[in-house]
Amino acid sequence: MAYHIEPKPLHELTIAELAQRLRGGKLTSVELTHHYLERIKRLDPQLNAFVTVAADAALAAATHADARLARGEGGPLTGIPIAHKDIFCTRGLRTSCGSRMLDNFIAPYDATAVERLAAAGAVVLGKTNMDEFAMGSSNETSFYGPVKNPWDLDRVPGGSSGGSAAAVAARLCAAATGTDTGGSIRQPAALCGITGIKPTYGRVSRWGMIAFASSLDQAGPMTRSAEDAALLLQAMAGFDPRDSTSAEEAVPDYGAQLGTDLAGLRIGLPREYFGAGLDAGVAASIQGAIREYERLGARIIDISLPNSPLSVPVYYVVAPAECSSNLARFDGVRYGHRCEAPRDLEDLYKCSRAEGFGSEVKRRIMIGTYALSAGYYDAYYLKAQQIRHLISDDFRRAFEQVDVIMGPTSPTTAFPLGAKMDDPVAMYLNDIYTIATNLAGLPGISIPVAPVDGMPVGLQIIGDYFQEGRLLNIAHRLQQATDWHLAAPPEV
Amino acid sequence: MAWETVIGLEIHTQLATRSKIFSGAPTTFGAAPNTQACAIDLGLPGVLPVLNRQAVVLAVRFGRAIEAEIAERSIFARKNYFYPDLPKGYQISQYELPVVGRGRVTIVLDDGSLKTIGVTRAHLEEDAGKSLHEDFHGLTGIDLNRAGTPLLEIVSEPDMRSAKEAVAYARKIHQIVRWIGISDGNMQEGSFRVDANVSVRREGEARLGTRTELKNLNSFRFLEKAITFEVERQIELIEAGSRVVQETRLYDPERDETRSMRTKEEANDYRYFPDPDLLPLVLDTAFIEQAAADLPELPDAKRERFRTAYGHTEYDASLLTANRELADYFEAVAAAGGDAKLAANWVNGELAAALNRDGREMTESPVSAEMLGGLITRIRDNTISGKLAKQVFEAMWNGEGDADAVIAARGLKQLTDSGEIERIIDAIVAANPEQAAQYRSGKDKVFGFFVGQVMKASKGKANPQQVNELLKARLKP
Amino acid sequence: MSLDRADVEKIAHLARLALSESETERYALDLSNILGLVEAMGAVDTAGVTPMAHPLHMAQRLRADEPTEPDQRALFQSIAPLTEEGLYLVPRVIE
């Protein structure tokens, strides 16, 4: 007796499954690319996840990938359609960083992450929407308009990598890249119900990634599973001589680590991550996931990260200070937006920048300018760097006791569009659980757990330096034992 | 009322690297605009700096040459300000922790005495581009070829007390950077730029007066003139009951005056902070020792050695150590000729004059050190007289071969055969009986007449000493 | 810590941002609120704590002194707002 099994649609297949079909000749990259381009065309007008769709270039790359696959060449990413956050420079393709300032900017070179994924054979469908210059937690600060959460079009997808998160969640691409300065991969991953990992600072090259806050920025993959994330990170990670802050640390085989048993794993739960401000539903969902880990053999240890409440204040000095300097290059002289008929040099600067930047970017530039200015440097910038040290020490002490730290990625599920736009401070507090890892430079992953009222919830797992393999494995084991990560938003 | 002048200098010297300090763009001077400005130099979005090893090596070498502390850990900082020739909106420099700490150099004052000038620090930074003010329909053109060229900024203590001392110090630093090969020191091309901080105070006053910073001093002469003008201006201001304003002033060589830069009245707030794109520069002993390993003998040490080993005067020794090529040339001449005193005289005399006359550099001398040494050898072994040697030098300068070749070709070999000289003397004395009688009757002056006649008859080749002796014997009453 | 309009104007000038009257007003409020958030740092005793500028304890790597970058002026200036004879043009710089 034969059962007819409804075949899974192409866009529901994992990268590993797709790779198998591509290699087996059962599927071509051109077919797969057409499939995703068709979905983008049909579904993205409601989501606004893409800023630029590069259909022709994608099909050309897919054709090339098919030729390689036919010759038996290429790896697990060859022919896989992905999208890049529009913060990564892509040669010959507009790189806007979500800003009017770079609306006309065609990057003359590729970011290292882009270059490496291209070398691995990935096909780039386009560039995803984002908060302007990655400054935001809701994707509402983009020059190209807000991105909608595929689970509820009236809610935000999180930010700043909101376009990538929405695109992956809505199955508009097999995976996407993101960047994370204070939670910008993990928080939108949590709010959109996908897997997102921020690697250790220095793990993925920052070359060609438009800088927001140089000492915090880190790129990582956003995918539908930990297994897929391992495949992307494998290609993205590694030393790059063009980035002075790139770590000269060998990249382990992440895939090979995915089978490790969790018996005896020590999980630390920081009491500061479960206090006031955490939504009760989210808390329950996180506890449910932790019980699941206990079933898998892990031990739970209560810990404290006493300085973590200070991470938001510290971040809102350090990140703006660095951004105020990083964004000084956008002056209307060599590229980017230039105002019409400036009266004089000062007018050229002031008007080009006033017109080119949106209000959140200006707000942060001004905070940072103030924090670095004469008379305030010690009280703000230096003080923040000192407390940053204390926050980092908290983690160092914690990792003497535990293997990983777990908690919620975000205090709530996705909030309604516009809810926090008029209150920057409320918006900033949204990143309360994610910021500390950036300050310390540690890796963190967010994975979907039980939803609350139909909206996704993310569990954050923080590891010690260069422990991405362990984080991916821990995430993978949960995804083997549960199917929270398989939930798909309704087709819009 | 007597016034005291207080001067400190900030010197920016371009380091002689092949590529820029934070990028792989070439540093060749004079390329077409913006053809040597890469993505990093242009400050494109997403680019990152990586530090050039050689720039660090050259900075360390300088630090060692001025007996300075080399920092085991130094930090690159951003100096934030907007200007069209500064593409990133900040200059990468060093602020709190520079690579070279406290050092010192010695200058020679007019009266020959020595004075030590303190160097506060020297730090690495990147140069800016250039604004071209030719008229592009009322716009300014920006060339960023120079942006990112490595600079060493050398900051002195306010130890100088006159324009002349400031010039002596600037020349000293100029001599050192060229001597140790870290910079070509070309002031016309802007590879060596001097800014002066100048203030005056009443003699005996401990507090420093308000200073002004003088810019656009692109020669040592302008440096001296600008300071001289500025000191007088400040004294006049104070004596008239007014005050000196702390500001930057440009020197105008056409009118020989300094004037306030007409920038908007705003205090600069550079918002220095550690550059997060660069990590701490950590230098271990091995790196420092290796960087300093090929340091040549330094000018002061060499001058001192010339003085003691060769018995040169301070003056001669200073001249000979003005630059490394000259000092090396001199030492080669002294070695080849076997006489340091003669070598010094010839190098500082005939050679210097000829170079000067033809406007040539030391390295372009048609007379090599070996050739000049060969000439000195022939003077010492009495093959030629000192007088004819000048003729030989000129011939060598004009490409007629080495000393021996010229002497042979021109038949300039000195006549030292006593018999031959006596035969000439006999003939001259016989032909001038009257003068011989005068000499014998006590008119010593006539002796010179006979020497001249003998030299003339020998076409200048007779050994003058022998002529003297033999003549005296022959004319003896 | 609260900022007034004059403070905001000074900061906006340092950052080269033109602000309208109403924006200045708005930013004075926003920036003051953010500084209020940041104020919590003041309560922490940080005496003797080394400031942390980088997450990783690494030292600066040094590059070999090799010219590696070819001339790409045409490409770079194809995205420039205003150039002539290979130069970027800006309103007259007065010195």
C-alpha cells in the first residue's frame, strides 16, 4: 500500500536538504532561484524586507552554480539563494545601509563576508532592508520604510537586521546575513521566529561592512535552523588580514560539532535576565525551553551578572561615540548624498548630512559627539569604557562556573509598529538582554521557542569566546528534540 | 625692560615608506590627482586600516637616534574634525600614548657652545590630502594622493630662546631624519614641515606668556623671519598695553609678516578617542632592537669622533657632518689619502666650492672619494705641489681621469731632483748678477724674486721647499 | 543632566548637522532623556578600573610595506557627486 506524501515545497527545505537535491541533480539552482524570486515578487510588497532585488545577477550566479554542480564541484552552499543585509558592500550593487545618504551608492568592492559566501557558491537574491545605519531595534528607521513582521503585519520584525529576519521567516530566501552591534541579529531573529547567531567579536571580518560602532559590530548568519547557521558561519568566519580586529584563530568544523551530547552541560541562568520588565508569557516560554534542556541532560545553575543592568547606559555612550566618528565620512564630497547648491563648505556639510541622515541617526551622532566633547569625555566615554570592563569581568567569572548562559533574547514579543518610535529610551531598553554580549565581545545565538499568543519568542544562549560551535550544537540539539523552529508564519 | 622669547617646534616629517601608513596605496610624489588614493585613503564606507610595519620601524629608529624612550604599548586615536582634505572626518594619530616618548638633541649655538633641546614626544599619524585653490568655477579641487602618507610628528619642549636657536634645532632634526634615512626631508615637496609655538615673557618671569602658533614656514629662512617678526609683534602688543591672543597665524613671505588665520571663531574640539579599528601597538625588545640595528653612527657622535680622532676643529667637524653623504665621503677620502687634516681641507675647501659652483649634490660629485684620496696621496709623497694639486683637482672634476692620469698627461710631476734644480738656480743667478749682489748685501726681499724665477723656469714643478734650501745655499755670501 | 537649545546647537555644529528650530527643540528633549538613562553610570565606583576599548586582548598586526593598491580613480569617481580633472570639487575653501 502506497501513501502519497505531499512533497515539501522548495522554500520549506533546509539548506542541507536543498544541497542534497542540487548535488543529486534533482533540482537546479536556477529553478530554486526562480522559486525564491517569484516568492519575493509576490510576498515582499507586504513585508518590505528587500531594498534591492538583483534578479538578473542572481540567475547568472545560479547558472554558474549549476555548471559547477554539474562538474561535481562546489560545497553545501553552492547554488543556495541567500540575501545580504544592505550594510554589506556588494560590488556593482547598491549598498544603501537603509539611508538616503547612500541611496545612490554603488559599492566599488565586496565585503569579505560577501566575497566568502560568493566563493562558497551562494546566490545573492538581493539586499535586505534594515534600520538606518543599523541604528534601531524595530526596523522603522529605514529610509525605505518599515519592514513588517511576517507573523503579524501590524508588528515590527525587530532590528536592525529586520529585513533579513523577515525575509528568512517568510521563506523569501534560504538564509540571510545580518550584523549585530547591540542585538541586531538576535532580537529580530527572536521576534521573527528564526535562528540568528552573533559570533565572537573578530570571528567574521568587518571589512566592507559599513561601520556603526567598530568595537561592537559583528556579522553573522540568520537562518531557519542551527544546522543551516553552521553552514553559513563556516563560510563567513575566519581571519582576514584587511581587518586589524580580525582574530587569528582557526575556524573549527561547526558541522562536526553538531552531534555532541548535552549530558552534564552546565547552563547558567542570570537572575538579572529574569527580573522586572520581562513579559510573563516570554518568561514561561523560556522556562519551558530550559526544562527541555534539563531533559537533554543539562544542569541548571543560578548565576548573577551584577553589572548587566548598566549595559544599556554603557552602550548608549560607547556606540554613539564610535558612530559619531564613523559617520563623519558621509560629507557629500566623495560619494553619497550631496545637497543642492550649497552656499559654502559648511553649508555643504550641514545640509548634506541633515538631508542624508534620518532622525535616529542624528540623535545618536549628537549623543556621541557630546560624550566625546571636551569636559565630558571622562564622565561619559571613559566611565563607560571602565564599566564595560566590569561587565566583561562578570561574564569571565560566570564562565568559571558554567558552560553557557541562557535567558530571553528580548523582554517581549514583537511590538506594534510605531509603538516606541516617539520614545527612544523605551526603544533602547528593548535590547537589555543582548547588549552586554557585544560589550564583552562574546558570541550569542537566538533560537525560537514556544510562541506566546501566536508570536515568536527567542531563547538566547551566550557562550565563552570562540565557542560558536558549542552554541550551534546546543541550539541544534533543541531543534532535534522540538519543532518550535519549524513553525512558519501564515502566507501573507 | 628685557624680554625673553620662548619657542617650541612641532615638526611633521613624512616617513620614507613605499606604501601608506594604513593602506597599500603607493606614496610616490607628483602622481596625477587621486590616482594614488585607494578605497581606504578615500574613506569609503566599510574600509579598515591596517598599520604599515615600516612606518613603525622608522619611528622607532628616530626615537633611538634622539635617545628617547620607546613605548612598549602605544595607542592610535582619532582626531575628529571636518575638512575637505580629511576624507574620514577624522585623522588617525596618537594622542595619550605616543610611540616615541621623551628624548633630546644637542644644537651648536653661535658662540660654539652646546645646548640640549628636549623632545617631548614623537608620534605616528596620517597625512591629509591637498586642497587646490586654482579656480574651478569658484570651487576648490581636492587631491587625496597625499592622504594617508605616514607622518612622524616631533614635538619639542619650549626650550628655544631665539629664532636662531629654533632654526638650529629644526636643522638638527632635519639632519637626523635624513641621516638615519627615515625621510627625504624635502621641504619644497612638503616632506618636512615646521610649525612654531612662540611666546614672550619679561625676563625673570616664571610663567609662560600666551603663545601663537605659526604655520606655513616652508624653509629655514622663513622660520627665522617669521619668528623674528612674531616676537616683535608680541612685544609691541604687550608694551602698548594690549594682550597676545592665542591663535594660529600664517606667515606671509611676500610681506614678511604673520597674520591671523581667518577661520571662524570657534574653539577646536577634536574629541580624541582610541580608534576602535586599530588595536594597541605593542613593541617588544626584539622588535625595537631590530629596528634600531642598522642605525648608522649618528652625527653628534661622528662629529665628536672627527674632533678627537682627526684633531679637527669643532667648526671643521660640524661642516663635515652636515649630512651623512658628506661625512661618509670625507672618511673615504681620509682613508684613501692617509691624511685626515688634508682630507678635511680639501673636502671643506675645493670640493665644497666646486659642488656649490655647479649646484651639485654630494652624491653627484664627478670626483670620487678614491680620486680625491689619490690626489692627496700624491701631495703627501711630493709628486705634486699643493698649488698644482688644485689644477689636478679641476682636471679630475672635468673628467680627465684620476690624479695620476692627469699628472702624467699634463706633465705636472714635481721636480725633486736636486741636481736639476741646482742647474736651474745656477742659470737664474748667473743671469741676474745685480739682484744676487743686492741679496748678499743684506736685501732679503730679493730672495722672493729668485724663488719666483726658479719656479717660473721649472713651470711651477720644482719642489718649493728644495728650491728654498738650494737657493739659500747658492746665494750665501 | 539636561541639555538646552544652545547645547544642542553647539553639538549639531560640531557634528555638522543643520537643524531646524523645531528639531533643535525636539533633540534637546530627546538627548536629555537619553543622558538621563546614561546617568546610572555615575553611581558606579570605577576607581582603578582600566577602560576597555576592545573586546579582545589582541595587539595591532603589522602589514608589510608593499604598494598593493592599483589606481581605480575612474571607478571611485564614477560614484562621486562632483569631480573635474580628477579632483573632487567642494565650495571654495578659504584659508
